[in-house]
Amino acid sequence: MKPPIRIAITGATGQICYSLLFRIAAGDMLGKDQPVILQLHDISEALPLFDGIVMELLDCAFPLLTDIITTDNPKTAFNNVDLAILVGARPRSENMERKDLLKANGPIFVEQGRALDEAAKRNVKILVVGNPANTNAYIAMKNAPNLKPDNFSAMLRLDHNRALSQVAQKLSQPISRVKKMIVWGNHSGTQYPDLSHAMVGDEKVISLIKDSAWIEDYFLPTIQRRGMTIIEARHGKSSAASAANAIINHMHDWIFGTKDNDWVSMGIPSDGSYGIAEGVIYGFPVTCHTGKYAIVEGLELDSTSKEKLQKSYQELIEERDAVQHLLN
Ligand code: NAX
């Protein structure tokens, strides 16, 4: 048996985690031969909710689940972890502006960045899911000076999967044939789901989709507003099972590598590519090999795409400026 991998998960009594924990414990993320230790964090008020979750995890009799730790202390949660999935955040309430959400959630990621810096393994892989995910990841990264920027990432994979699925449906193709999708930018309404490099088999998606109006009038707004559409359809509850699935995809590909001749979208610190300033956590097309991600370089962008990339970048710069006081 392999030694267990330690996985910290925050917001672990929330709705995304109610799907996520069970799939990780079943081996969906790290494989059916990889034992795991779950180090679960939530705020003090939520601790009683762990009782039922732990009972249910035990009742599944997962052979791979070696141990479960529950805590309200980030340092205990992050102690010696190989992977950290930061889901915990205050949800956006009605009439709450994006900047209010930043104000409410920013300090969480200051504390968690510091705790990761102190307690996690030096090669820890960190995924920030809690919104606003890109800027929260940026705050955590800036508060963890002893970790490297490439320890950090933010989740764009749900947007990426949504885009794959819409194209597969439009062209009546199996999802597995749709490749080279990109979602650039911020996990927000300014994100840019870009079909210009996407392929089905040997053919370009944009030549297969004859009507360009479908792309501008249906595809882009559908992906950009999917989160809100789900909230309406689920009577106020946001995406949960699909978000958990995207977390599993993101971590799996980061660890085990992306497929040949394909890439995925991840929010990662820019290295200056595509006009995005170094360090900004931005959605890029990336390939992963031997546990490391790398931006796909040299893609041609037309002027419309460049404009859309810049729009999302400007939003991230505004978010960064709004949280200056939280940066180390
Ligand atoms: P829930 O409200 O069900 O759960 C949130 C959890 O965070 C709760 O357990 C709560 O106790 C905990 N929490 C609250 N304040 C905290 C604090 N100060 N420190 C630590 N934990 C705290 O939300 P859920 O539906 O699970 O969503 C979690 C986050 O994921 C939200 O921020 C949501 O917006 C974000 N999402 C991000 C997505 C992405 O693609 N990046 C997609 C799905 C999701 O919308």
C-alpha cells in the first residue's frame, strides 16, 4: 500500500464539500490505490456539523480513507499537507456587491495563506475555490512568502467544463473529442471562454459552428452567466456537484498530467505571458507534466480576443488594488 496523501479541505461542512469529500475518499481524484487522510476545516460555529459528515464517511467504509481530522484551526488543518483545497468562504448574499464580497472574504485568505506558509509541505498544491477565487488565491499567495507562486492555483475548471459541454452538445459530438478549450481571465462575468483554438478531431470548432451569432449571443453569455443560472434553477443554491467534479479534475490533471495534444484552463500566477502582469492569478490554457503546470505559449490572438483578455485583466487589477492592505 502507498503511504497516505494528506489533503486539507476548508469549508468542509458546506454544500460543495458534501459532494467532494466522498468522491475523494472513493479514489476519484488520486486513484483507487492511493490512501488519503482528510484534514477538514470549518469555522467554529460549523464544527457540530462535522458529526454527521464524519459518521457518513465512516459508514461508506472507504478502503482508502485512512484518517479524518476535523478542526477550526487552519494550522492544524494544513499541518504537513500535500494538497490544500480552499473552498470555505462567505457566500455572496443578495444585494452584496463584488467589492463587499472581497472585503468579507479577503481576511480569510490572509489567515489561511499564513497558516499554509507555516504548516504545509513545501511542495503543497493549493487550489482556491472560494470566491472571488482568483483574488483570494492572490491574497493567500502574498501571505505565504516561504511558498513558491507555483504552489498556488485558482479554479477555472468548472467554466472550462461548461464550455466543453456546450460545444459537444451543439456539434452532437462526444465530450472526449472536444479539445483545446480555453477560459481566460477571472472566474467572474468578465471571463473569456475562447473557441478560437478549440478542435473536434482534426477540425476547428469555429469552422464547424457555422453561425458565429451562436458564439457571441449564446455560447459566451451562457458560460459567463452559468453560475447565476444554476442558482436560479436550484432556488438559491449554487453549483455544488459540478464544482466538486471540477475540483477533482483540476487536482487530478495537475498531479497526473494533462492529455497529449490537449490542455486545460487553470487560474495560475502569470509569468507575464499574453500581456498579463507577472503574479496576477489569471485563467490560462496550461499543460501539466510531472506535477508542474506551464502556460501554453505562442497562441495567436485576434484583436477581439486581446480586448476580452484585457477586460478581465483590468477587473483583476481593480480587485488587487482593493485588497492592497491585505497583501504582505
Ligand atoms: P457553502 O455556503 O455551502 O459553504 C461555505 C463554507 O465555508 C461553509 O461551510 C462555511 O462555514 C465556510 N466558511 C464561512 N466563513 C468562513 C471563514 N471565515 N473561514 C473558513 N470557512 C468559512 O458554499 P459552497 O456552495 O460550498 O461554496 C463555497 C465557495 O465556492 C463559495 O465562495 C462559492 O462562491 C465558491 N464557488 C466557486 C466556484 C469556482 O468555480 N471557483 C464554483 C462553485 C462555487 O460557486
